[in-house]
Amino acid sequence: MVRHAHRMAWAALALFVLALAGFGAALEGYSHWRHAPALLGASGDARALAFNLLAFVVPGLLLAVAMFALRGGRDTAAWPLRVGLALWLLSALAFAGQGLFALDASSVVAEANRHHAAAWSLWWVAFAPGALLLASGVGRVPALRALRWPLALAALLVPVAALLLPGLVPVGAAQRLAFVLWFASLAATATFAARAPQP
């Protein structure tokens, strides 16, 4: 499973991008620059369930399986690697949760929106410390050493793009940047790990 984790990770990213492109093109007036990805899965739209499954649930579960495989393959690794991967598994499940708890476009105070916001918050809150722990632990694994600074940078950039950047650019662009950085971090780590000898 460890050797296939990177394939699952890149497939998750491809599925997310294709779902955004396809469903975004089908919704009149939708702007990838201005509108959040989750708006395509808001309740009330006939295509919402399909979008949430293809953009959030399936990619999130693919990444969760990939992180579980990496974590399981390193039971004797240093604790920062094991805990970091466990946090990334949680982040992937939270990403899937954004599709399970679809937005309710009819009311900003709807309970569904609170659940979606909680899943979204857990997504980046679990990712950032996980990335920092991995950045501190990969130096002990020669095949992963090149990831040290990219992971540390991703731990900063994903929360900044998700939380602060919407004040400077439209939320659609900011969230897409955060999501792509997140996907790329997990997929790149899985790709390097596939080349690394198991401890």
C-alpha cells in the first residue's frame, strides 16, 4: 500500500480539479476567481451531491487511505513522522467532511453551515502542525530530506491562504490556492516516501 500511496494522492488532486472545472462550467454565473469551491455543492442544486462526492468525499478518503498507508508503513519511525502523518490523516478526513456537511445557501446561520465550517477549520488546523512535525522529522530519512523546507513553508502558506488571503483577493482564488498547496504537499510527500526504504 505504501508504494501506491502517491498514486492515490495525485488521483485525489486530479479528481478535485476535474470536479471543479466540470461542475463550475455547468453552473451559470459561477466564477472560480470569486466563488468558493464549496458553493458548487450547496444544498438546493441538483448536482450538489455529485459534486460533494467527487470534489470532497472521494478525494478526502483517497488521501486518508494514502496517509494511513504511509503511517502504517513507518511504525518504527521517529515520533514526529508518525504523529505528523496521523494529523494529515485527520486533515484528509476533515476535507472529506466538507462534502458530507454541504453548505446551505438559503441561510448563513444554518446548522449545516456550522458543521461545514468546523470541518473546514479542522482541515487546516490538523494540516499545519502535521506539516511542521514532518518537516522536523524528514531530516532523518535521506529520501525525504529534500522535503524539509517545502513542508515548513506549506505549514505557513496553507493557513495564510485559507484565512488571511481572502482579505486581499477574492475568496475563490484564496481557497483554491490553499487547497492546491495542501494537495501538493500530501502528494509530494507520498511520492518521496514511495522511494524511501521502510524503517
